[in-house]
Amino acid sequence: MTQDDLTIADPKMKAQGVDVFYGDKQAINNVSIDVGTDLVTAFIGPSGCGKSTFLRSLNRMNDTVASAKVTGRIELDGEDIYAPSMDVVQLRARVGMVFQKPNPFPKSIYDNVGYGPRIHGLAPTKADLDVIVERALVRAGLWDEVKDRLLESGTALSGGQQQRLCIARAIAVDPEVILMDEPCSALDPIATAKIEELIHELRGKYAIVIVTHNMQQAARVSQRTAFFHLGTLVEYGKTTDIFTNPKQERTKDYITGRYG
Amino acid sequence: MTFNAAALLLLIAGLALIGWIAGRQRSNLLAGRAGTKLHSRPQYHGWYVALWLFAPAALFLAVWSSVSPGLITNEVLTDEAAQSLPSFGFERGAILSDARSVALDKQDAVRLPAAAPLVQPYADAAHKYAWIGIAAMLALALAGGLYAFTRIKPDFRARTRVERIVMAVLLLASLVAILTTFGIVLSLLFESIRFFQLVSPLELLFGTNWAPQSGAPQPDTFGGIPLFWGTVLIGAIIAMIVAIPIGMMTAVYLTQYAAPVVRRWVKPILEILAGVPTVVYGYFAALTVAPALRNFAVLIGVPNASTESALAAGIVMGVMIIPFVSSMADDSINAVPQAMRDGSLALGATPNETIRQVLIPAALPGVMGGILLAVSRAIGETMIVVMAAGLSANLTANPFASVTTVTAQIVKLLTGDQEFDSAKTLAAFALGLVLFVVTLLLNIAALRIVKKYREAYE
């Protein structure tokens, strides 16, 4: 299995020497990492270690924080995403994001999923949009549950359904990468299991990066794991290696529950 | 010796201070004994004594101050010198008050000869009742103080008692505003009922001719429709056409685009604008905007353009309302969770698309509530319309024409010399009632909408 080799020949995203500052405070220190096209990459580490901050710099969501500053180089298909020529709107259409707390818009289920395709002009006609919405909901494993009530409000769904709706919303604009920021932390175990199953199914169609607190979850869903601690990338490797044979002492301590 | 309520209040306050010290001292003494532990700290015992001393006496003082003049007058009337007084009416009252003024040293000599024999009986009666009042008050104060003083024991719960009294005082204070409003509504209601006995409510609500005359009500002169239309045209249509877009755009700019520095300056300035007295806006409307609009209207050939126009009043009222709308919209947009905004931006929406398609729809209920509150303020606004909209009751959709509003007519009906029981004057109360009911309903609707919306995000 070549894709499980540690070296990634053709990385989807490539970060080199990335620093992130919030005002004077440095949140990320010199992180370099490759994200594989057909892989699920998990970022693990204790609270405040910078894993979410780093994730948010991959689609420039840190731009919305006035004091945030990113240096170093992050590439998407070899293109610098912080270059002046990069259109952040286009970038976010290619690198979608799912948040910690489900955040459906106060619109109908249909309009939630149709929002992205509409603003990007992906669906010239209503029929096209119907197809996109259905495909996204099917992929997100939500279609059977909501197909008879597409016009009901997205906020009326359960927490797990809302999160899958948010995933469908991200899928609908046909991104190349999906970033997930602790997508299950607000969900119960059954809803969590469904999301994990969904991540398995989405693997290969999109490059997926998931931040998680839950090490079992990282072990279950990912092929690559990066361990962050105090703003630095301590260890990055195959998930099986990280969990069974960590090279760094700090990784080992964290995996075995010594801290964090 | 006269009855001086202020001095007496000071006296019992002094007594209360003594009671406070005594109560504290006594509980300190009790606490000094071996084996005793006070339930409440000494100053609560002091307060307990002081309150018992002060409150009943002060209450008596208040009642006595309002009752004793009547008692004194009754006493004077039994005097034989009073038998020659006219039996009732204005003259009798004037003579009595003349005698009272001299007796209480407010006046050097009587102005009416008939009052002279009453001065001495008046002074005697005043003297007598002053002593009765002071004696009763002091007795009450001492009785209260002693009662409280004897109750001081180590395990006496003085603190809970004092706190209960304080709570009662606070409750009373909060009731004052509510009860006063209630009283105002009742008086409005009673005067309106008197009006509706003269003129049918249907005429007021649906009649189209407004030309109230003094004297007996003429048929078909109390039609309120021109007034209601003028109010709606100025307050709910023209003012809102100005205030809603500008207020919303202000809010969007301040919440989404403005640098923190700009926001820190602009938002307080807007809030200060909301506090400018409306009469200042009225001058602006009458002296600057209205003439300019008239010239403009003449220029574009509007027939019979007037210097008093609905447009001038409405535009200036809209400007007045802008801070109100923008502040409500600002709060509503800010209340939309950041996650919603992030969710939209993360899909590759531009800030503009995010505002138009996510933030404003999500904030809309709150914004609507704010707009309803603004409308209710606008239709109750008086000074601007009095100064700029005019007083002629025209039923017209021409914004350059002079129209009048409910509030402007109320001012017109109640100012100047008016007999207080004519239909013309009473009409002001009926109009006030209509205005009150409408603004009340608008406020209730607005608050319900805002509340419901707040719950949705918490």
C-alpha cells in the first residue's frame, strides 16, 4: 500500500515553517507538515496546544481574527495560499471546514446545503441544485432521515444530524480538502459513531484533516497522526506507529495518559 | 405654636438616632454577658429600634398633615363668628383662606373685612390641633421605640426583621412608577369616556373631517382619520423610509466592517444623538429642512407646496430615529453567534454575502422588534410635528402638503384658554387614549418578538 508510506509523494497541502501569532503571543512555532490527498490526517494534543489554530490557518479562517498573523508557507497543490494573488473566497471553496459545534444556518435543510453552491454559482437551474443537494445529503448519510422534510429548519434537527448537515453543506461546494475541528466533541456516542463512519466513507474523495481530543477516535479514523504540544509539532507519522511505537517521549506520555 | 411638619420630621429623626444608639448599646451589653451569643449584630438591633420609632410616627405625621387643616376649619366653623359666613361658594372659601393666612402669620392683615372676626378662632384651633398632633406623634414614636427596645434579646432575630422592612421599602419604591402609570391611564380613560358620551367613538375612529369647534359638538367635526393618516404618513412611512435603510447600513458597517477604533468612537456618538432634545430637531425641521423642501417642490412644479410639509417632519423624525434603529440592529446582529458567520465564511462566502444571506436573516426578528419600537416612538413624537408638519388636517398622500398628527392636535386642543368640559378639549384625551393603546400594542408586539428571538440563540 503505497499511500500508507510515510513519505507523501504528491501532498494535497504542504506547510513549511509555519508560525502563527495572536498579537504578541506565538500560538504555533515552526510547523511543517504534508497532508496526503487520499488520507485522513488527525491532529491530536492537549487543550491549547495550537492544533485548532493550525487547522484554521489551512483555510485562512484566522483572517477573521484581527490580531492573528501567519508566517511561513502553506501550499495547496503547490500554490501559496497566503500569496496576494490567492483569492480567499476561492480558497475556502476548495478547503471546506466543519466546526466543533454544529452551526447550521437558521434556514431550511435544503437552503443550508444549497447555500454554498448558490453563492458559487455551481447550480444554474433549480434542477441542478436539487441534484447537488441530494448528492451532498446522501454522501453525508443524512438523506434518508431528511428527504421528506427538506423545507424544515436545519436548526430543528438533532445535534448529530446538524453536524452531518454541516458536513453535507461543506461537501456541496465540492471541496478538495475538508477540515474538521473536533467535529464530535458536542455529540453523544451514537452520533459520534455515525460521523466516524462517514469520515471512513469520505476518505479518498476528499483529503480530510481532523482535530480531535479523543485519541481512540484518531486511532479509528486516521491514517496519519500529528501530535502537537505547546504550539510545536512533536511527532508526525503513520497513525499505527504513533499509537503503538511513538518515537518521542512526550508523545508516549500523552498517548499513555501521563498528561493532557 | 404652629404645626411645622418638616421640623417635626427632623425631631423624630433625631429620636430615631437616639433609639439606634440605645438599641445598639443594649444589645452590646447583652452580648457582653458570659455565655450569650447574639443572633444579629448590634447595629441591626439599633436599626430595629430606630425603624420602629421612626416609621409609625412619620406615617402619622403624613396623615395628620393632610387631615388637620380640615379639622381646624371644622372647628372654626362651629365658632359663632362663622355663622354669618355666606353658606357656600367662592366667597366663603376666600374669607376662610384669608383668615387662615393671617392666623398662620403668612399675611399681616386681613384683606376681606368679613375675615377679621375669624382670625382669632382660627389661631386658637390651629394651636390646639398642633398640640394634639405633636403629642400623638411623640406618643407613637415613644411607644414604637419602647416596644422595639424591650424586644431586644440575644436570640432576637433583628437582622431578618430589618431586612424585611428594607425589602418592603424597596418594593414600595418600585410600585410608585407602576401605580402612577396606572393612575394616568385611568384619568385618560375617564376623560375619554366623558368625550365619548358627547361624540360617538365610531366618528372619532372612522370620520374623515376634523374641524373641532368650541361649544356643543357639531356633527361630523371629530373625524380622526386625517390625523391618523398624518401620523402614519410621517411616523410610520416617511420616517421609516429614512431611518430603516440608514440605520441598518450603519449597524452593518459598525458590526462587520468598522475597525475597533472607529466603532469605539462612532457608537457612543450615535447614542448621544439619541439624547438630543426633540425640540432641537424641531427647529432644524422647521427652519432648515422645510424651506429647502418647499423650494425644491416649487422647482419641480408641485402645486400648492407648503413650508409645513409631511416630508420635512418625516425626514427629520427619521434622522432622529436612526440611532435607535441602528443600535437595535447592532445588538441583534451582534447576538448572531460567531459560529454562524464562520460557517458562512468557511464555505467561501464573501463578507457581503455572509451579511446579506446569513446575518441579516438571522437577526431579522430582533431588527423587526427594534423597528416596531422605533415606529411607536415616532408616532408618539410631538415637538417635530408641531413645529414642522403644521396643524391643518388634510387627508392627502402628497408629502409636500401640510398634514397634522395626533400629537400635534393634542397640543393644539390643550393649549390656550379652553373650557375644560367642552367636547373640543375632551377630544384631546380621547386622542391620547388612542395613541396610548396603539403604542402599547406596538411595544408589546416588539418586546415579544425580541424576547422570542433571544431565546432562540441561548
